[in-house]
Amino acid sequence: MEKSLSGFCIIENTKAMIFAGHIIAGSFQFVLLKPPRSCQLGYVMRTATVDRNTKETRISASVGLDGTGTYDVRTGIGFIDHMLEQLSRHSLIDLSLRADGDLHIDFHHTTEDTGYAVGEAVSQALGDRAGIRRYGSAYIPMDETLTRVALDCSNRPYLVWKVAFSRPKLGEMDTELFKEWFQAFAQSAGLTLHVENLYGENNHHIVESCFKGLARALRQAIEIDPRQANAVPSTKGVLGGSL
Ligand SMILES: [Mn+2]
């Protein structure tokens, strides 16, 4: 077995198979995925669970980065549930989320804190970020709407949000809160995240295309690159801390 216990690493590499493992929080799990034609890729499932409790919200978030896009989401805000289900489904990140927040005040704390919790879980599951593709981008059309999302799993949190809504509310949800969710997610997941709605009229389409774009871009960026499965994709050699 491989001596290195940190990050993604090749532990055996033959003509027919590549086995690789990822150590998260000291535990080693090994799962074989369906093999592509000529080789089998074995990945340790990259998972993490985050419990985040404040006087405003109590949240438990679990993610599986090497999942199938299965989800079990209950935040008490129907629209956020709908968006996070899209995020899971289109990123193939398995997501289990429970949030119990101060919705009697408004949706602000619960929206923002679910972004922090899910982002933190993603960051923990990424570990030292070795082996990932790092960058991802997507154009997402929804009827009359088109949105572009580009991101870098840089661990240098930064959000560019060029998204305008023509209505203050979608159902009970304040549309201004969507930026808060993306800001929190970018911060805790350690993403440089650029989201731009290029055009669109329907506010539901506009925000949903942002979440789907995030999902698709994230799916690319967190995928293991078999050409450099044991390397941190940075000339600095690290993707962590304040760089
Ligand atoms: Mn929808």
C-alpha cells in the first residue's frame, strides 16, 4: 500500500488497472467505479460531513464528491431545496442536508448558512485538492435564459456575481439572497467563482441556470484527472491556506 496518506495517490498502476486512494480525516475507503474500456479506476470516495450550529441556524451537511447525484435536502425553504437538488443532480455530488433555521425572521440566515455548510463539506472532502482538474466552466441555457459559470478550486475565495433580477421575490424567497448563498459557498468551498447571467427574462430560469452552471462547472473541476492523479494542480505545489 502507498505510504503517503494524504491526498489522492496512485497505489498500484498496472497495464490493466489504476488503483488510487484518497485519505479523508484519517480514514481510508476504497471503491471501484465502473471501469472505462481499457482500465479500471478505483477511487476512494471523497466524503465529508459538517455540522454547523449557531443561535440562528442548526445545519448538518454531508457530501459525496464521487457520487451519482442523489440527494436528500430539507432546509425549510422550498426554493432553496429545489436549487440544491439541482446542484446535486447536475454535479453528481451526493448531498444530504438538514437545516433548522430562524425562518420566523426571514430566509437570510438559513440561505447563507446552508451555503457555508455545503461549501465547507465540499472543501473538507477535497482534502489537499491533489489530483483534481481544478478548473471548470459551463454555459447553461434555460429557454430564453443563458448563464455562464467559471470556477477555480483555488482555495482563494472570490465571487464575481453579475446576475440581476427583475423581481424582488420568487415565491417567499428574496431574490437578493441568491448572491448571499453563492458568496457563502465560494468562501467556504475555497472557490474563485464567476457567475454571469448573459441574458434572460424569467427570474426562476435565471437563478436555476446559476445553480446548474455551478453544478456542471464543479463536476468538471473536482473530477480526478488520471494524467496527474497524485499531483496538486499548481506550480506552487499546494492549493491550501493563504497563497
Ligand atoms: Mn425550476
